Amino acid sequence: MAAESTKAPSDALLKIWIHFVSDRYVELLSERQPGSLIILAHYAVLLHRSSQYWYLDGEAEQILNIANAFVPTEWQSWLEWPKAQIRGGPRTPVSG
């Protein structure tokens, strides 16, 4: 949905995600597992689109930088869409 919308995400969408984060996901994230970092990078796109919240300014880029630093090379393609959304570029993935 986020990829197809030009509007900022609703407050509910931003806030509800945290309630669905499991303890296992947090554990995987703390272990820097690539899949968990990729999910977090995709969530960062929602944060980036929430420019109406001044206190989130720069958070999406910071999350993306962390994910980019720890995701192995063979998984990097999964970060292309969040990078394009946050750093500029096509709004939707290009099919190959």
C-alpha cells in the first residue's frame, strides 16, 4: 500500500506496527539477522513519508544506513526499494 500511495501514511499505520512486533523479531534484530533488518528498512519508508512529524526527521535515513551496514552483499537487493523511496528515485520497484 505504501508504494502505491503518494500521501503520508496514517497515524494509525505508523503507530500500530510496533504493537505487532514480536519478542522473536526483536531478538533477530538484535542479532542483526538480514531479514529483520530488511523489514525494518521497509518500515523506515513509512517513517520517511511522515514528514509532518518533526521528531521523526532523519530517522528513516538512519535506520536505512544501519540496515545497509549490516545486511550482507547477497541480500542488498532487498534494500533497493527502501533506498529509492528514502533517498530518491523511482517510487515503485522496476520489474526485471
